[in-house]
Amino acid sequence: RVLLERIKAVPKAAFSAPEDRPTLQMHYDSLRVTELLQPRSIVLVDDVVTQGTMLLASATRLREAMPHTEIRVFALIRTKSRAEIEHIEESCVGKIKPRGQRAVREP
């Protein structure tokens, strides 16, 4: 089942300069919740997370529709800018928080 659907295209962050990447608002406005289920928890899955702006916008959209649902995210790879990925096996637990119109990952 698809619970979250992109209804408007946004530029791909991976191919944009940092200052040109889509904002939280751009991502948020491009999404809609398609079903109003009330699960106890949801795990959002992404392949690569850089800053986390898309994941934060997605979680915010879901939180509005399902305020009592625990929302967590999982990304296969975390990276910073275009740096080489040295150790794909390194795991990390952290938080993604808003910072202006973008997001910041800790760590």
C-alpha cells in the first residue's frame, strides 16, 4: 500500500548545488497522504539521506494525518554532499531536525 504519494515533481537534491536543493516546504507541498490508516508505527525507507529534508517533509505530512502514530525512518546510506562513501557498513542512529527551509541530520 502507498500511504504517501508525490503529486508534484521537485528537483532531485543529489544533482543540485546545496543552495538549490528543494526546501522543506517544496517537498511538503509535493506530497499527499493517500490513506488514513491509524497504525501504531510507520517506518519510512529511503535509499540515501544527505540532509534529510525529504524524509522530514514526509514524516511531517504523515504526522498531520496520523498524529498518534510513531514515525521512524531508515536510510540505507547516509552521506554528506558528494564525498566518497568509505564504509557502507557503518550504522548510525540519529535525528533529523528542521533548520530554516532545510533539514539537518544529527549525526
